[in-house]
Amino acid sequence: FYGAVSKAGLKTFHPDVFGPLQSTYNVLHRHIAVSTFSNIAQWHGFSALEVSVNVATDYHLLSEMYDNFVYGTIKGNSHKEFNTPGSLALAHQRQNAVKRRARVMSNFPEDRKLHPDTSKTSRLSRILPEGIPIDYFDPEFFNKLDPRERAKYAKTGVAFPLPQYCTNEHHSDWAKMGKKDFMVKYGNDVLKLYNLPTAEELAAFEAEDKQAEEDGEPTDLDDTSDEEEPQRADGGDMED
């Protein structure tokens, strides 16, 4: 393929999707793509893909398929990216998210059960869980907590890197990393999203908690029946 591109005097294979479809430049690109594909297919170069040789030898059909892909799909995507830079990458992320949700729905059918929003909220659900990674919380929610609440999660670590690395493409880069290496390469960037108490504030909280424990006295819950019962003035017991 690249040999054919070079022989045609082109440095790269780059059709002009915004230009006339039948321009000499675009016709040359179409001929290179269709003819090289057809030749490779006839020599069984695509056997693993089960390409039909009958289709691969139909030049007119292949030309229409090429035009549909290049001047339909690629041209449409190019217009989207030109008008809204970054839109294709965002669409790709959303597509991956939808696929992951579909896999979860398929693998965990019990999650498809209806959970009415009208059910009464348990008081226990309002208590923040303990000992969980800080990125369990949405940064906006976490940063509104009081300093003492935020201090509970200052040293609980980070579970996942930033969203752009939570993809199939990057998963193997961090999934098996040690905690120290993970924090250096990914975790510290996540922590920047959270307003953690300073070291001085943490030390002050620990000192206050320690002082509170030292000042507190255990409550005597033992039965007092063995204590001397109060006597009446006449020397008899309080109970007749």
C-alpha cells in the first residue's frame, strides 16, 4: 500500500475530505486504496478476515464503499472536530462508558431491579463510610465537608487515577502498580482535586482527640445494690 502511495508521488495518504469528490487528487487516492485492497484480497492476504474475493474484485462496488466511508464517516467526523475541537475524544469516552454500563448490566442482572426513589432514607445512609479511598467522594461534595470530616480521609489513599486513564487503553498501565509508584504517577494528581487539611491542622486534631481521651472518665454502670441503703430517721428501712 505505502509503496503504491510513494510511486504515485504522494508523501502520505491523505484524501481531501473537504474538497471535490471527483478532483484528480481525490480520484488518485481512491484508485490507490481500492486497487491495493483488491490485489491483497485476491492473493488471500485477508483470509483471516474472511473477505469475499467476489466483492474484492468488484472495482465499482469497492469505490462506492470507499466514498461512503471517506466522504461520509470521515468527512462528518472532521466537520465535528473542526467546529468543536475535542468533540470526537469526548464522544469516544462516552461510548466506552455506555459499553461498560452494558457489560455491568449483562453480568449483574440483579442490578436491574427497580429501586424506587420514594423509599424512606435510612439514618445510617447519612453517615459517611470509614476507611475508604478519598476518591470514593466527588471532589465538590468532599470539599464542602468540615475540616474534621475531611481529616478522616487524609491518609486513606486513592483507588483510581483520573478519568482519562480509566479506560481499556490505559488500564494495564496502572492496575498492577505498587501503591508508592501509583501515588507518584497517578494518585497525587487525584489528591489535588481534594481540599485536605494541612499537616498542622491534622496534628491539632490528633492532639485534641488525645486530650479528650485523657480527660474523659469511664461511666460507672455497676449495680448499686451492694451499697448501704439509706435509713429512716426512726431507724427503720425506707421500705416497710
